[in-house]
Amino acid sequence: MCVNTTACRCKPGFISSMEETFSDPTGTCDDINECTSHTGVFCGKFANCYNMEGSYYCLCIPGYGLTSRAKTFQNESENTCRDVDECQQNPRICKGHSICINTPGSYTCQCPPGFVFKPMDPELCTETPFTHWTLPPGGNSQSLSAFFDKIQDLGRDLESASAQDTIKDLMQLVDELLETPGDLQTLPRSQQHYVATHLLVGLEDVLRGLSKTLPDGLLTFNYSAGTELSLEVQDQGDKNVTLTQNQAKMQLNWNLAQKPGDTGPSVVGLVSTPGMGKLLAEAPLVLDPEHLAALHETHKGWLQDVPPVLLSDVTSAFLSNKNTQNLSSPVTFTFSHHSMIPGPRQNVFCAFWERGQSGCGHWATTGCRTVDPRDTSTTCCCTHLSTFAVLMAHYNVQEDRLVLTFITYVGLGLSLLCLLLAALTFLLCKAIQNTSNSLHLQLSICLFLAHLLFLTAIDQTKPKVLCTIIAGALHYLYLASFTWMLLEGLHLFLTARNLTVVSYSSGSTFMRRLMFPVGYGVPAVIVAISAASRPHLYGTPARCWLHPEKGFIWGFLGPICIIVFVNLAFFLMTLCILRNRLSSLNSEVSTLQNTRMLTFKVTAQLFILGCTWCLGILQVGPAAEVMAYLFTIINTLQGIFIFLVYCLLSQQVREQYRTWFKKIRKLKAEPETYTLSSRAISDMT
């Protein structure tokens, strides 16, 4: 640019090769590179200088930006380059499950605990078997925190280690934690159970995931604290497989291991963790309805306040197939334990650990039954997989039930004697044989056989086949007895309606034709249908009777309720007919003055017809105990009422008894007369 008419000067940012002001027309101005060190220009630590014609500018290096949000500057004093938080500016800068971590001037993407980068796609994270196994909420324990820190290290090192080495290291960590649980044992019992549940569920999931990459074959690990792991990997097959450990053995069919439709090898695993018993101490036991019913039948009360005793190691079983809640075939476990003979108020149960909704848990027995309890081992059969153990629980003997049992046996014993005498009377007394007494005879025979079998065989639960036969026979005999009670009620109603001699009534012909097909045929049909539908439900662990499961007991209770209410209706209609008929008779027919005897006979019919079984329905609420005593006393004496009403209070039968007694006395007197005569002749000679 011109200074005056004869001189020039370079513009800012340029320099002349001559003097600052020059007049030579050949002089030039060259650009100054301000970014060189001798110019004194400094953009700052995290910026670069960029020269341009006649000037320069400063630009923050990548990962840094100006606090003023401007793009360029020319002096450090104007602006300062600061680190840019790329993770905050772009939350989706990292793909998938990866987490963005800001670094000075840049950022990195990291996988969260339990995830690793995919080998073929380093920008994406994939889950590992450790992904969902993390420190449980509220796990305020240094031992537990340190354990899960090591678990996450295993997850991060999963790419560089083989599955077998990872499983080995994992089980070592579990064994060390259970051997020295540290401050875990200072937690409240409920919190310990919560931690144990989390450990059991997580360990099963991790082992299932890691086992899928193992080669075919059997793998076994043993550790110092007693922890054991047995794994078998095979292709799908239809055979039985057995995994055996020091204190446990599992047998199952291989086709349970894999879910239908899946391909690849299948895994069967068994994990014994004796140390887990420390965390599960004093855990409650919840019995299923079957076991509760068995205790009730043997007059035992369940003591839920007394914690059960753990007899065996805590053992978990798992398969490739996660759906193991309702297996198509049962799995058999045999647990070895210290010699322990249950006391008179103790019982041994096969139990499994059931996880509750709150994350805690308890022992339960649903789906597991004790097959062969012995002093040092117990065999269990289960229809699902979980964590199992053998427990010894406590109960008390209910004294009131013992009294009811005594009443039952005494009453049935007296009824048996009376039913036998009644049956002999109806068979041998020719003068009283008619349709009515034929009904009495069949009812007496059925009740006699049912009561006799009940007293002698109801508790014969071994072997199972014999118990099933006894339960089926009792089912049939008691149904037959009630069917004959129904026929008795029908005959009583028809007799009252016709008010004629029973032997010549129209109802008598009807009864003679149908009473045997109905009396013995209907019960046979009901029992046949029940046995064909669910034969395995004949017999319970405590009694040879119908199993209450799935409403099977209603194969007996249903017909009984119908018969009782029908007989009650027959009885009431008969009373109405008799009352109307007697009120129409003239006073001269009042020779039936023994109203007490008539009232007694009418009342006794309620017992004979089985109407008193209604008391069984009333065994609820506060009056349950009183009703139980009334029900037991009245119904065990049914045979006594039959003999009393139909034999001792019958004039024809009493006359027949007198005739028999006279004949017996005469027969006894003849030998005595013969003996006296012989002695007299001997003396005379």
C-alpha cells in the first residue's frame, strides 16, 4: 500500500525483502508465516496454528473445543481449548450395549459387566453367561461384593480363556465364598436366604451357558470345601444317564435334557454345595397338601415354628432345556447323609428350594416324594428340577385324634359283632325271610366286610400294589353299603305308601328284580370308571384309601352325598305318610300305645339309612371337633343299630331266638339225662 507519492509499505501479515518503506518499483511483499516459533504467536496447548495469506488462525485439536463455542481464534488469551465430552453430545455414539467413556480429547466404547465385544464386530457388545449375574440389591457384604468383582473379571476374560478353565475358576470362587462366607453370616436370616437364592439361580444360569461350548464327554470338579460339579455333554439320545458324586446321585432319561426342536449337544449338570447349608439355616419348610393330608391321617400336627434340620448336601440339577417345571418322566436322586434315625415325632422329607416373589425362598415338597428313606441315605423322585436336599422336620401327635381312633376301633369292633349276628339271623331264620330282610342281609354283609377290611388293612401301605387293591376294595364295599342303604330307604318309602304287607306289595316285586343289579352293579361301575381314569390315585402314603389329589376323592364322596340326601328325603316323606295315616285311624286302633318304641325305631332309621353322614359336612369352624366326635361315634355304631332294630326289637326274631334257645337247652339236657341213667344202671348192677 502507498505511503506517499514515492514510497510503499507492505500490508500487515506481509514483509518486504527491502526496507519497511521502499520506493523501488520492483520491490515485493511476501506473506509472513505467523505459525513459526520466532513470531511469538501461541494458540495454546490443545490447539494448532494454521497460516493463511496475510494472516493466520488457531483451531482446537480434535476432541477439544472453545468455551465460547466459536470455531477459530488468534490468541490463547481470547479463548481456551477444553476437552469436549463426546458421550454427552452424542449419547448414541457407541453401538448396542456398549457404554461411552469420555477421555481427554476423545472417547472409548466399553462393554458393561457381563458383556464382551463380538470377535467379528468389535463395535458391538454381546452377552456372556455372566451378564445377568450381578450383586443382588441390598447385598451389603464385603465378601459378596469381592466375590462378584471377581465374577465380572471372569466375564471380561471370557474371550481369552476356554470354557472349561472359566468353569473351573468359577467353581473355585463359589467354593471359597461358601467355605469362608465372612460377614455374610452376620446378615439377618431372611437376607441370607435371599443371597443364597440369588447365588443358586445365578450359578445354574452361568453353568448352563458355559457348558454349551464344552466338547462331548464327562467333566468333574472337586474342591476343598466339598463343592462338586459333574457335567455331561452329549448329542441328543433316548437313554438313561447317571451322574454320581460323593454325596449325591442323579438318574434321568436323556431326552429330558434338550428342548424339542433344538439342535446341538445337550448338557446335564449336578452341583453339590455343602457350604450353602450355612446360608439356608433355619429356612422354613412348606408341605404340599398330600403330605399334610398324610400327617393328618396319622393324627400328626405340623410344627411350622420349628425349623427343619438339613440332613444332606444342598444339590442343584440343571439341563440345557430350561423348561424343567413339569418333566415328562421323573428324575431320581439318591442323597447320602449322616446316620440319622428319625425320632417318634420327626419325619424325613425330600424337599426343593422354591424361590418366592420377593426374591427370598423356602423349602417345599410339591412334586417330590420320598421313595426309600434309610438311616444313611434317602432316595427321592421328583417331576421337576431345582435345588434339592433331604430335611428332617418335626410334628406333634394330636391327642384328640388318638381318642377318635380309639372310639373308631371300639365302635367298629362292636358293629362287626352285631353285623355278624344280624347276618346269621337273616340267613338262618326261615320264618322272617322276605324282601325286607333280604335288603337287611345284603347291607349287613357289605358293612361287615367293609369294616373288617378297614380295621385290618387300612394301614398296609406296603407294597404299593397291595395297598392299591385294598383301597379299591374299600371303595367298592363302602359304595355297595351305601347303595343298599339307598335301597333300604326306597323300600321303606314304598312300604309306607302302599301300607300293605311287604311280601305282597307291588314295590316288593320291583325291589326283588332290581335290588341285586343295583346294589352290586352301580358301585362296580363307579369303581371301574375311577380305576380306569386314575389307577395311581388308589392309596396314599399313610392310608390305603382314595387320594385327595385332583378331586379323586369325589369318586366316593359324590355318590355318598347323593345317597344321603335322597335317603333323607325318603325318610321325611315316609314320616309324612305315616303321620297322615295314623291320624285317620279311629281311636280303637290305639293299641299301638308304645309310642316310645315307635319313636326309637323311627329315629334309628336315620342311622341305618346313613343320614347321619351329614355330620361329616359340618366339620368346619369352631364346632369341627364336636362334630368329628359325633360323626365318629354315631357312624361306627351303625351295625349295632341294625342288629338292635331288625333283630332284637322284632317280635318274630325274638320268638325265633326263644325257639333256638329252647332247642339248645333241650340238646344240652339230653346228654345229662343219658349220663344220669347210665350211672343208675351201673349202681343197680
